[in-house]
Amino acid sequence: MSKILLAFVAAAALAAPSFAGSVETAAALRDKALTDATAWNTLESITTEIGPRPIGSPAYLRSREWAVAKLKALGFTAVHVETFPKPAWIRGAESAEVVAPFPQKLAIIGLGSSLPTPKGGIEAPVAVFGSYAEMLEQPPGSLKGKIAVVNQPMTRTQDGSGYGAAVEARSGDGEAAKRGAVAYLVRSISTGTGRAPHTGSSGGPGPHIPAAALGVPDADLLASLAARGTVRVRLNLASSINPKAVSFNISGEIKGREAADEVIVIGGHLDSWDPGTGAIDAGAGIAITTAAAKLIADLPVHPRRTIRVVLWGSEENGGSAQAYAEAHKAEVPKLVIAGESDLGADRVYQVALPQGIPGLDEVMAPLKVIVSPEPPRHGGSDIAGLQKAGVPILGVSNDATRYFDYHHSADDTLAIVDRAQLNQNVAVWASLVYLIAESGIDFHGKPGAK
Amino acid sequence: MSKILLAFVAAAALAAPSFAGSVETAAALRDKALTDATAWNTLESITTEIGPRPIGSPAYLRSREWAVAKLKALGFTAVHVETFPKPAWIRGAESAEVVAPFPQKLAIIGLGSSLPTPKGGIEAPVAVFGSYAEMLEQPPGSLKGKIAVVNQPMTRTQDGSGYGAAVEARSGDGEAAKRGAVAYLVRSISTGTGRAPHTGSSGGPGPHIPAAALGVPDADLLASLAARGTVRVRLNLASSINPKAVSFNISGEIKGREAADEVIVIGGHLDSWDPGTGAIDAGAGIAITTAAAKLIADLPVHPRRTIRVVLWGSEENGGSAQAYAEAHKAEVPKLVIAGESDLGADRVYQVALPQGIPGLDEVMAPLKVIVSPEPPRHGGSDIAGLQKAGVPILGVSNDATRYFDYHHSADDTLAIVDRAQLNQNVAVWASLVYLIAESGIDFHGKPGAK
């Protein structure tokens, strides 16, 4: 097709949203998204002007003003903040070292919700296990007075399934405590070789003991030392709880032109862990979904249905999914579908939804995105509450091959974001969400919707 | 060739060192090296039992005992320690943060020999430059009261030449001070995207001011912030000097069977920077060269000439090259050639020496190593003193493509070492050094030898 004809078709498509025209509009949105600067600028803004924003931190409070201002500046309407109580765990000074037989510092980071160590720290011999299952095989009392160490590697996969298989170990402090351990150290849930430890919520059942993640090389180091004999480690973890902290889910809308009360919910989460700047987890999710909605808002006419972008406020420590579902339970029948971008900024390779949309395959094909015939099982932590309440969900799968090299670590910064892949995400979300918004498809009651 | 015939030829080669037989022995050594465990075990030992070993640290002192014991255990003779005075710079607590307009912590690491900041630190506005040349263009006084920041990227190259082009910026505190700056921050001399900052010696001419390296993303962050307006940074660097510290060059020999006074000097350096465990810089150099010499020592008969492995004691802060050359100046005419392994453990792609050796190309071919027709210009920092004194040098080029992702940072650990490539290094050094030791070639006075 000539450039002139292409411009004509695109212009016609933008002006005349019949459903056939909608497919053309979706294709035009897709192509525009590939060079649009909104997502990059939004991601640069949050990582530069806010940086790490764990709940309970001053930066998290600043991120509230940032989010409201950003949504308004991008032309969203009905921008508002929904506050909910969420006690916050606040990190203090942390350190660890091998004391004997060969003194050496260890790279560690406390796990979210971990208990602090007593003043002066804990010094104890370690018991190292090559897998979490191996620790669970130990009888009660067998770890008495010891620091339990689980050195279980994580498998690298495109779909991120290696995380699900490995992350249980991060919540293992209760199981270690039941066996008598005085503290718990877990190899970072990471596919990388870097020394920066990866934090995350410990979040398991009690009884609780101080718990931290080791850098990958540090976990291997303890295993190597333990193979030589008794190893003594000193651990210091300080932390505090703010029981009165609040979190907030923040949203803005692109109002639908015909069925404004039918709402498509998309978004990413505003909070992040603290060692990096929260670029891939999940500044990218915010950047991608707001940029996609903004591109749709810039069309000559809005699509039929309303698009709502939500910046969920407490994903890493939980809470925003339940708060959002509770606040919006009356709206459930009118929520068309919900989707979250929370697996970084690398290219999308698959989308899944409860029912097909005419033309979707063709729109996705140039982006090398497969439309899955299987409905999604999981769409993201922050929409799990809506999903449970019966809202159909959307699955957008990022290539997660390298995501867990950086996730929850100091290396989660803008430096690891590939701008072309970020924009491919925007192209997927913009064209997909537009087609859903323009279609009259009711996904409720379809396979995969609960 | 059948396995039985191959074993026969190898055995015959090991037993009968005519020079044609030497080529066969070199090939047999090469093949044995590819599966030999000595290098890996040595590297695992130093990173696990000693860890980071900057001069002036307790670990550095322990590394002396480690080195003597390891050389003796591997069967080296004439093991001895040459002590020399070397004042040591000792790192203290360090931190930095953006104070305004958007508070955020910065990942930094003090540069070796940096001055400490005054108690309470330095807080000042920053002046950010995209290259070191750009800072040098500024007139005197133009940086008065400011923290100078150089955000100059390093180019990734196979031969490591990007380092030479970029590293001058690390010694720029004197130039910043001349223009009035109160402190100096330089983007890590790194090809990576990780947040772990890369240290190194500041080592330039004065006047000196406190100087530190920024994580790569942190340097970009300051540039992004500076593009928005005035940025204030707070910097705290503590350090001290031990003026009475000593370093040591430690060596052991495989005595030659015919010309024991003709000595081939090879080795790596014992000291390391402190954030990692000194695996690629330069535990690997020690592991590779000792393993190569050990394989040669295990032959039924030693080669004609003596092979000496030297573990140089102060490469990172300088001093061992001069001390070694001074202590061995009388020996220079008898030093056949000198070589150092100090560019990590990734595969060797080229060797260079002042003159060809019959059969060398054929021995190197299966290792995918080119024998350069050009004599080497540089063999390693620790043999620079010998080179200046007239000792011919050997150039062994590692693929340095990813070396500077990790170099001088916390990520320099055993986790990034590829065992197969480590052994390819041993195969190169063992076969090459054996051929030199067995040959009667005099490299003195040849092209490239000074």
C-alpha cells in the first residue's frame, strides 16, 4: 500500500468507527504506538522524580501526587484516589558476614515483613540446604540454634513459570522456625549471576524469625563453605512497622462515547521495592497502560466503552487487589474486562482473553503476538480481587526470559529497559484495548471468566 | 584417530621430548587441560576461603598464607615471598543521595586513594558532563563549589580497548579540582547496566578531592535530573591510609631439566578490589597460570627451562611491577619471556610473542586461538617493570566482551566464571608455555622485545 493510501485509510479509520473500521483504527493505533514517546517519558519520570517507592516511604507519598498530576496532564478524566489502610514494614540497617572459618561479608537484603534481629544481631552456625524441599524434610528441632539457608536455584523460562516454582522458598521462615532455626536466609529468587540480592515479601505462615535474601553468589559461597565444615554467620536486620500507614489506588478514565458505564480496567502498580527504582516492576506497567489509553484518548472520537487506568497502590505487600474489589463490587457486572501489566517491559509474545475478537489476530500478527485459544488463568496480582468477584480477565504475556535477573533488586532501573520493546507493549495494549472498547462483546460467563 | 591410538601417541609424546615430540606433548597437555579441575578448584578456593583481598586488609594478609600453601600443595618448588613496602588506602563507610529536587539514594563506591569527605559529608549542586573531554573544556573556577559529574559511557569491545579509552575519566578529580569542584563523581567504567558501582584507583595528578564512582544507572539519573534544573547531592566518603603496610610478590617454580637458570615468568595478581570476591580480577589469572604450570610439572620429565609462577601482590594500586623488576634486575638476561593473565576467564582468542615457535599454530588451532604475527605491545601491568628492563613479553588475549560488565564491582564473583572457558585458558597457557620451555628460542632482541 502506498504511503498516501495508507494515510488515507488510517485517517478514514480514525474518523469512522464501524467495526471493520475499528480493526483499521486498531492497526493505526498499533503503528503509532511503536514510535510514541509517552510510555518512555512516563517511565523516565517516575524512576527519576520518585525513584523507589515502597509503601510507608516518603517517596510513596510523593508518588500519589505524581500519579494524579500525570493522569491529569495526559488528559484522563475522573482522576481520583481511593485510600485504604495498609500497615507498612520499613527497612532499617542490614548486614551479614561469615564470621568463621573464613571471614567475608555477605550481600543480603531483608525480606518484606521480616522480624528484626535482636540488637547486636544473631550469630549462629548455618545449615545449608540445596532445595526448599530438602529443608522441609528435616525433623522438628533439627535446626535448633541454627541459621537455616536454602540455596535453591530458579529456572529461567520465557513465561516466568520458574518464579512460581521457586518463590515458595522466600516464605520459608516459618517452616525453618518450626524446626528450631533462629534466622532464615534464602538464595535470591533470581535467574541472574549478579551479587545484588533480590528482596520480596516473606509473607508465609509463622512462627516468624528474621529472614533475608542472599545474593546468588553469596548463597553459593555459603554452600561451598558448609561443604568444608561448620560455618558461623552474623546477621543484623533492623526494621519497623508503621501500623497507621495508608495506601491508595489511583485511577483516571477515557470516557466511552456510547456505553460509558461499561468499563475496561487496565493498569499497573504504583508501589515498588526499594533497592532499585521500580522500572520494570512496575513503572513499566504504569507507563505502558497509561500510554496505550492516552493514544486511544487522542483519537478523533473515543471508543464506545470507557477505559479506566488504575495505578494500584500496594502490590508488593498485598492489599490493593482486595481494596479495589471491595470498593468496586457494585460495579462488577459493568466491568467488561480487567488486565494488568506487571511482568516488565520486554516484548509481549501472547495475549489471551475469554473470547475471540474479529480481526484481533491480524492486528497482532505484525507485532509477533499470538492470540491464545486458551482463556487466561491469571492476569495479575492487583486484579485477582476483581477476578474472584467475577470480572473477566485479560492475559498479556511478556517475554520474562531476563525479567528475574533484575526483579526486586538494585538492578531494576531504567538502564535495563529496551525502548523498542516497551513500545511494542504499548502497541499491543492500545490496539487490543481499543478493539475491546469498540466491540460489544460481553466476556462475562465465558470460558475462563469466573 | 582411534581412542587407543590417541592414548598411545599421547603417552609416547609425554615420554619422549624431542622437539617434534614436544609439539605432540603440547597437544596432549592442551587436551588434558580442557578437563582438568585444578584451575576451577584454585579459583573456588581463593574466592571462598579468602574472598576480597585489597592491600591493607586482613584478608590480604591471609592470602599470603593461602598462596604459599597452595603453591607447595601443587608441587611447586622454591616457593618464596618477596615483601615490599606499599602504603594502603582503606575504605570506610560511604553513601550518597540526591537531596533536591527529588530525594533518592545513589549507588556509589569510593575510588582507591580518594580523599575522605569532611565529617558530615559534602552537600553541593552538581555539574554534569556527558564526557570527560567536555569537563576539560570548562574554564578554571567554573566548577567552584560544585560536585563535578562525568557521565561518559564505555564502549564494549572484544579486546578491552574500550577500557583504555574510558578509564582516564576515573583519574579526573585533579582536573575537576583545578576548576573549583569540591568533589568528583564518575560514571562507573563499565559496559554493563547493573547498579553495582565499579571502583578502581583514582590515581591521577592532584590537587585531590573526594572521588567516587556512580552506578551506571545513577550516573544517567543525575544527567536526567540535571536536565530538569539544579540538583543537590550529598556525599559521604570515609577512608584511611596505613602508611606502614607491606605487599608481597609470591612465587614458585617448576625447575627445568636442562637449562634451569633460563626462566619463563608467568602469573596473575593476588590482590583484588573489595566489592566482589576477585574471581575474574584476578583469581582467574592465578588459577589459570598455576594450573597450567602444574600440568607441565606432572609430565614424566620437566621441560628444558624453568617455569616460574608469580602471584603479584599489588596490581590494583600499583607497586608490584616495580618491586618485582627491582628485585630481579640481575636476572633479566636469563628471563626468557614474561606473561600475565589479567583479563578474566573468558576464552583466549589470540596469543602474540616476539617470534614464532614451530608447531604453535597447529597446537592452538583446535582451541580457536590465532597466533598473531604482530609481537605484543602490552602483556599485563605486573610485568611492565620487567618489560621496561628488557624482558621479552607474551600477549595472551582473552575475549573481554563481557569482562567490564563485572570488573571491580560486587558482581566479580565465581558465579560469572564459565568453567569450560576457564579451562580453555589453561589449555592455551599450558601448551604455549611448555613449547617455550622446551624450545631453545631466545626472544631477547626480537621485534616487540625492548
